[in-house]
Amino acid sequence: MNIGDKLVLAEGYYIWTYPDGQKQLVCSTLVKPAVKGEEYLLFLRYQKDLGAYYAVGDYQGIFDIPENNINAKGKIASVGQPNMDRYYDGEPLHFLNEIYNEAVEKYFK
């Protein structure tokens, strides 16, 4: 795989349609779906039988590219700061701070 290559990314989501036609996103992860056209730092594993890649370790495998203010500050202190909105609001994700800071330091500094 090379920078710019296109790949199939498998994520644990589906859209449930109620009898009245209303739809709801149902997921088995704390991470919001990736957005087509956005850039991410991904740690992937290939699933041969599906012909697709998936993020290793769920939330530990996909990171937003940090904004300039994150690069300038160096570290984040809470999941409420920019670039942490990949994760669902209200979840107890304080443990992500350390993982995110390590990824930013290693791959974006």
C-alpha cells in the first residue's frame, strides 16, 4: 500500500430502517464513521476473506490528522479539544488522551 492508494475500509455500522421509514445508525464501536474525502492516520489489518481493511483495535486504529493548533500546543489535555470529535460525545474516553498524544508526537511532529 502506498500514499494515495484507495482501499476498502470495513467499519462496524449499519443503517436500521423502521417500518415508518425513519433511519437510525447502529454501530458496535465508539468511533464515528470515517468521512469520504477526509484524511486519517490509520493502523490497519487486512481481512482477506472480506477483501477489506479494518482499523486495528477499534479506536486505537484511526486518528484525525491534527489541526495546526494541536501541533503548536504539542498535547491535548481532554477529549473535548479539537481532533477528538471522532469519538462519540458523552463516552468515558479519557484514556484516549495518551494514545492520541503519542500518535501526534510520533507521526505529525
